[in-house]
Amino acid sequence: MTPVLEVRNLTKRFPGIVATDAVNFTLEKGEIHALLGENGAGKSTLMNMLYGLYRPDEGHILLNGQEVHIHGANDAIARGMGMVHQHFMLVPTLTVTENIILGNEVIKGVLIDTATAERRIKELATTFGLDIPVNAYVHDLPVGVQQRVEIVKALYRSADVLILDEPTAVLTPQEADDLFVVIKRLKAQGKSIIFISHKLREVLAIADRISVLRRGKLVGSTTPAQANEASLASMMVGRDVVLQVDKAPAQPGSVVLDVAQLNVRDERGNTAVADVSFQLRRGEIVGIAGVQGNGQTELVAAITGLVNATHGQITLDGEAITNQGTNRAIDAGMGHIPEDRHHHGLVLSYSIADNMVLSAYDTPPFARGYIINEQAIAQQADTLVKRFDVRTSSINAAASTLSGGNQQKVVVARELARPLKVLVAAQPTRGLDVGSIEFIHKSIVAARDSGTGVLLVSAELDEILSLSDRILVMFRGQIIAEIAGADADRNRIGLLMAGVRGTGAEA
Amino acid sequence: MSTEHVPSTGAWRIWATTFLVPVLAIVTALVIGAVIIVLTGADVVAAYGGLFTGAIGSPRAIAYTLVEATPYIFGGLAVLIGFRAGLFNIGVEGQIAVGSMCAAIVGAFVTLPPVLHVIVAFLAGAAGGAMWGAIPGWLRARTGAHEVITTIMFNYIAIRGTDYLIKVPFLDQESSSQRTPYIATTAEIPFLFGEAYRLHGGFLIAVAATFVVAWLLQRTIVGFEIRTAGANPDAAHYAGMNVSRTIIITMALSGLMAGMAGAVQVLGLEHNLKASFSAGYGFDSIAIALLAASNPIGVIPAAIFWGALRNGAGLMQLNSGISINLINIIQALVIAFVAADQIVRQIYRIRTARGEGITLSRGWGR
Amino acid sequence: MQTLFTRERIIAMIGMLTAVALWLLVQQSVPGDAISTLRIPYAYGAPQDAPLVDIMLPTALTIYTLAGLLVVGAVYLIVAKRVDRAATYMGGVIAVVIFSILLTAIVNDRTDIVDMLGRMVRLATPIALGAIAGILCERSGVVNIAVEGIMLFAACVGFIAALAFANPWMGLIVAILAGGAIVMVHAVLSLHYKTDQIISGTVINILAVGVTGYLRTSVILPLQTTGGRGASLPQFNIPLLGDIPVIGPMFFQHRVSYVVGVAHPSHWRTSARRRYDGHQRQPATLL
């Protein structure tokens, strides 16, 4: 039987790297084909070529046995492909119906025929078991439902091939389970699905076939029956991963960060952090586990002074820093590896040297009075580039010229260069290669051993488990459990992250 | 474009790549201008010859060009400082109006000893402009009101307001034209080569201001904060900078430059303030900041070019009968080509340098 | 502090101060027996015809009454804590001030109020159209500070066309097309060449000044000297509606103002899409 979709020798080069290297890949009708790979392995590039957003340098794309050249997303849609992006392409201020028909409106005279559109959407939703409120505004909906809207949007445009890009990244385990039910029903109705993920467990649970991408190359295909997590992981990273970090038992000292009854609202004014209290001691790593979007971002923002808390106290080594802004927190001895290095951590157009002093630019020796001391900055940058093994041609190169791993090293180096009492590390290794991850993990442990209290926030449970001396589980803005690092059991934490409270050691 | 990342291949190359596009933009605009002249059936040689001679054909022409360039240098710096912080100061026009009003009042109605009088009058003008810039900055920082909207509105207030002040309370009763009285001689910025050449000390102040701004942006903490707030305001906030304060400081500095423009025009050149005095400086200042590729030093040649066009236009019209408005067309084309540098790069096959570009402003409300 | 100076209280205070100011002003400058006459003519009445009605208002008393109403409104605002009515009240204050100025300006004299309101509508037309153009752009995420330049350019080209074809309708059509054409400059610069929209707007504004000035000297003046004369669009008097006193002359005896009414709902169909498209698509601007 002819595959619905086939790519042959698809190659895409970007300056300096080969993003996909002669990739061959087939998708059969009614199949769920998982594409597995680390961030940066080339999954997104491959999909963007299929979706017409990039033009391949070499190779062919065949749809139902016919070679096609896809020019842009509209062309891809016309050819029956639908993509659900990791970041939803929805307009929050429009209703579900308006979002779905956007660009594809049913027109009656000069007005939009909303009634007919709604009827069609409801039909689709019933057929595929996708429960969506057609008249609700998108910004009122939980992410799981928004994702369903995205799927209906693709189906509304008669998609036969659905590409789901990291669909579970933003979902709770329950929502992910609901999504899997939907995916299976889509499959039963004859749709073909490409499921992109770097999460081994869910790929094993849902896929018919699994293909693994590594550094732009397709390193192998397998089925869930033949594979297990360990074999997939080693295919992904090219060697058996040792995620265990070598570290001595923690020697916790006095309390250095005291968070009491903290309440924080998110951008939309909803309570994101509710009555959170905990203490962090010198020389320990406290990990905060939780599915993304359960208040971790807001908690970190409030502790580091980026946003104001509505209620509660934050004390750093006896000094009240609640709602005093970032400058006060930095002066009090707080370091912050931000969740999003492009957003907060770096000024991409600045040189590495300038980025290395971003949070210390106004203190000696980098500033003499109001004048910048460029010599001292260059010296500092030289030292840090060597110490943290930042791979760059020059400290004067723009930060934007660095790879993700090296950019993150710049951030980590800068923060650890100051004498810190507390380090807040949010998603410190997201999207990095294994080598950089190891290096950054070691740096964090070294900071702990020198007496810094480390607050680690990560969506990767493995990272939390391997680094933390104590683990707090966050769910819907609250800390619902505290577990000693040594006693941590991945299944139990997994349940807690989903809000299932068992019995035993809960805060 | 930005000097944040300096490759180690020598200063000359950087300057060449920085100013290549603006120079080619000017050339292209002049060529299109020539085509327009031909289409209207006039003599290109006579027209451009007149433009050239009128602009730099004699010592006096050069002096006049520099006189024309002086307010543009200040105005360009004003817009440029905003650009570097990611702010779009469209209010230069209004800030110049307020600055010139303040200078005119202090110059004409306050009695002070020589030297001191001119300094106080100049500073009054500068401070007036700074205040007029700082208010929209404060509104932006405090309420999030977009500075483009507020500065446009403040232009109206300033221009109508100064018009009223000139025509009613500060009108020179002994003059038939609508203007303020002449400033005291103690408040005049002296001419450099006598009155015939009109070139006054304000030009030197403008050049000095350019270097001060360059130094301020590149070598001081405030400059670092301004640049960081412009390049990535979230990172600036993260790094402990007070972004709101930086916005206000930037707008005040920007207004300060515009206020100086108004002050030197009154104290150095006009010696009084006429109703509807500074029409058009606001948009031209944006053009000059663009033409300077957001590099403070580049403002000087850009402003001189602008001044030359304005100064030479008269002789161009006289020689060839071409309307002065052709200059506006050429200027608009220059901005278009500088702003959309891809056009120029396509025409002349220049490859795009990596990592260049400056975010000039963001959309409404982030 | 915060509870003392709530928004409605501040606005009520402004209203009361305005009332006091009006009172003092009238007491000082308006004789007690002064009369201001507002004339309302028949729908098609000439200035010398007998009016439909002359409304004769005792100037001082009327303004005192209005000032009193402002005080009553202010008290209501404070007592009932109607912060939601504060904006309406503020509008009322402004209306009262303007009306009072009008009354004092025509003490012992009269003015054709209908004619005045009609002029208002006429003068408001370009502003309203410009505002609609701005709203259209704003809805789609396009920053359009070039409305002024577009208007100028379209007006100039339209005028040339009207002269050249000796037909005002051709002028109108060409003006609309010219407006659309110059907006394409904005579109090409900001979309294709990724120029900042404020800068491309600036380009259009400067370009419009230059081009129209240039066209005036090189095209319009020669055309006019060779005998071309501008003609105006005819005045449409909408039957029946135009016959209504007051409202008729105000809204239904104009040349072009109707366009505002037509232009407004015309973006219904595409508005949702424009809101989404944001920076990706340049809507054809109306002007």
C-alpha cells in the first residue's frame, strides 16, 4: 500500500549546521508514527519542511505516492495536512468558532455565516469525540481544551495527516490521557498522525511506530513492542545516559531563604501561587517538581523580584526582599538562572562580555562611579569563558552567535560568578545537549557544596530527582507534598504532580 | 549597526559597513530625483548644479549649510537616544517648541550679566525640552501609555501653546510681525565668523553634544541601562535595572537634546521667537537618526547632508525652476531606503551582515 | 487617601468648580436681562426667510440653570457612588461649557443653530473617515500614523483628476484609488522589507508633502492656467429625511458626509480576520 506521506533523503542546512541529514520517513494511513528526539535533533525542522515553512535543500516529499513541493502553510493545508503547534496559534480574544473558521469563513453576503460554521464544527466534534464549547472565548479555556480547538481547526480544514508537535508539553497527565483517547479515535477514523515528542513513556504508550532522530539523522525505527525506555533513550542520545549526578550528601546549614504565605497572581490576575511557604537552607538543593503551568513560573518571578506578590513574605538571610524589585534581590545575594534565557537571561545583541556582567554592571570593579570599566569586564569575561568552557571565538562576539548550550553557560557563569547566598535555577537545562546538561548540573552541585542554597525548578522529573536533596511538589499553585531526596519515588511524585494525594509525608 | 558586538577585523570595515547603506540610499534617492526632474522636463544638471552650489559652493554656502544642520544634529540625537532605549520620540517638534520658548523668555525678559545670561537662557531651553520629553516618559513608565501617541499629542499642546504665548503674553508690541521681543545681547550665542556667515556657536555645542551622547551611551552605567532597556527590556528588569526610571531618563535626555535645538536657534540665530517657528523638525529628526544608523557620531554627517539639501534647494529652484518640494521627495526616499535597507542591499548586491539591526520600537502595548 | 479621592469624586469636583466658574463669569459679564436667540429655520429656508422658530433664551438664567444641573449631577455622582456614570457626566460638563460659551457669544443677538450644527457634521467628515481608517488599521495590528499623508496625497491626486477630466466624480474615484496606492507603499515597506511601521508612516507623510507640493507647482498650476476649473460634487438632498427640520439640514443635505455612514459597517465581514492577521496582512485602507 502506498504510504500517505513519504519523505526521501530530506536535507536542510542552516549556516553552520545540518538540521536534517538525508532523512527517510514514511507514514501509513491510519498510523500513529512517533518522531522521537532531543530538543535540537531536527524534529521541528523536518516538520516545518513538511508544512511548507522551510524549503528542503535536497530530497523529496511524496503525498499518496505523488511528489509534491509545498509552498507555505496554506499549501500544506490545501493538501490535507494539519499541524498543531506546541505554542497554539489561537487568538485568545476570539471565540472558539471564530478561531476555527479564521481564514476559512463561510460567507453569506457580506456577513460571516456563523450558524452554519458552528453546525459543522459541532458535527466534527461529535464524530471525533472532541468536546469543545463553540461559543466560549479561547482565553477562558484550559490549555487541554485549547489544544482540542487546534485539532478541530485542522479537521475543519479537512486534514488527513495531523502533525502534533510536543502536544503533551503543556498538559497535565490527565489531560494527556484525554488527548491519547482523542488521538486513538482519530486513528480509528482513518486519520494519520505524526506525534512529535521527547518523552519516552508517552511515545511507547501511544505510537504504532517510533522513529528516532539524533543530530539531524534518522538513527532508527522501531515499535513499542520491540523497544523500552532504556533502548529508546540510548538511541536518542547515542549512549546510555547516566543521569545520576555524583554528589556528596548535603550538609544543610542555617535557613537562608524563607518564603511565608506567598500569594502571586499571574498576568491575567488569577491566583497562580496560593499560600506557599517553605524554607531553603545553606548547602542544600530543593527541587520543585510539577507539571509546567502550576505556578512555578510565578513563584520564581516573585522570589527573584520580577513580579510583586499580593501577599506573603520573602526573607533572604534575614533581609526582607518581598516586592522590593530585582535590584534588591540581587544586592541581597540572589542569583537567578531564568526559565527563558532569550527572554530574560541574555541580551542577544550584546557581546558575551557585556552579558557576563549583566546583573553586576553597576558594581565595582565593572563600574567606577558612573563610568563603565571595559577592561574589568573583558577580564571577567575571559576568566568565565575559560572556567565555564563557553565555546566562542571571542568574548566580543554577540551572544546570538552562540549555540543554546553555550548561551546557557554564559547565564550560569554570570550568576555563579557573584558571591551568592541563594541560587534560583529555573529549567536550567531545558533544550540543551547532554554535555551542557552535565556541566550545568555539576556547576549547580558545586554551588551547593560551597554553601549556596539552591532552589531548582524543573519540568523534567529526572533532573529534579537526580539533583535535589529535598523535593517539593507543586500543583495548582500550592505545595502539596515534601519528600526527602533519598526517599523520592518517581511514580509517587508523578501521581502528586497530577494532584493525586496519597497518604504519608505531605506538607 | 549597533556597536555592541565589535568584530576584531578593524575599525575601518565596521565604519564602511555601517555607513555604506546610508550612502547608497542617498545616491539612489538622488538618482530617482533626477528621473523625476527629467520627467517634468527640466534640466538635471542645472537643478543638481544649483543644489550643489547652493549647499557647498562657497564658504558662505557651507556656513549656511552648517547653520541649517545645527538643529538637525540636536534633533537627530534626540530621536536616536530614544531609539537606543526602544522608545520612539515623535515629540521632538513639541520639545523644540518648548525649549525655544523657554530660551526666548529667559533671553528677553530676564536681566543677567553677560556670559551667565546666555548660559542660563540655554539651560532654560534645554530644561524645558527635557521636561516636555520627561512627561510622556513618565506616562509610559507609569501607565503604559504609548509614547508615540502621547508625544504626538504633546506636540499639539506645545505648538498651540507656544503660539498662544508668542501671540498674546510675550508678543513684541513694537513689531508688526507676530514674534517675541529680541533677546538681550547678553543672551546671544556669538557668531563664529561674524554675522554675515550666520554660523553661530550653537553648531559647536551640537558637535560637542554628539560626542557627549556617544560617550554617555557607550561608556556609562546610564547608557548601558538605556541600551539594555532598548535591546531587551525583560533582561534589563531581570538584571536589576529600573526600567521605568530608565524610560523617564531616556525621554528626558531626548527632550533635553530637542530643547537645546530650540535654544540655539533662538539664542544663536533668530534672537527672537516667531509664531509657528519650528515646523517640520520632528519628522526630519527621525530621518536623521535613521540615516545615522543609530550611531551618535553618524548624526553629524546625516544632519549636514539634510542641511545641505535644505540650503541648496533655493538655488536649485532658481536655476532650474524645479520646485523646492523635490527635496522633500528625495528626503522621503532616503528614509525609505535606509529604513528598508533590503532594497538598497538588493540593488547593490550587498550581503546582509549577521546579527545586525536594532529594534526601533515595538507595537502598541506589549 | 485613596478612599477620599475616588474617580467619581474628583470628576464631581471638577463639575462643581466648572459650575462655580460659569456662575461667576456670567455674573460679571452678562447683563441680567440679556437674551440669546437660537434660530431654527425651515429645512430649505434661506437666511432671510422667516424661521421655523426662534428660541429666545434669557442668557444668564439659562446658564445658571445649567450650572445648577451640573451641581445636582455632581451630588448624585458622589452620593450614589456612580463611578460608571463619571464619563457621561464629564461629557455633560464639556457640553455645558461649550453651550454656555455659545450663549454668551450671542448675547442680544441670534445664530442659526442648525446651520452651525450642519457645518460641524461637514467638518467632522474627514476626521471621522480618517478615524475609521485608523481603527481599521489598529484592529489588524497595523500602526498607521500616515493617515494625514494618505489624505493629502489622495486629495491632491483626486483634485488633479477632477481638473483633468473636468469631472468631480472621476476625482473622487481617482482619489480613492490613489489613497489605496500610496498605502501600498506602507504595506510593501512594512511587510516585505520589514520596516518599522512608524517609520514607513513617516516616509509616507514626508513623501506626501513633497509629492503634493511638487505636483502643485508642476501639474496643478499649469492645468489651472490652461482653463481647468475645479467642480464640486453635487449636494445630495435625501428626500423626506432632508425635509425634516433641524435633522434634515444637519445630516441629510451634504455632499459627501454620507460616506461615513456607509464606510462604517463595511468592515464587518473581515474584521475578525483582520484582528487575527495582525502584522501579516495589510488591509486595503479606505482612504
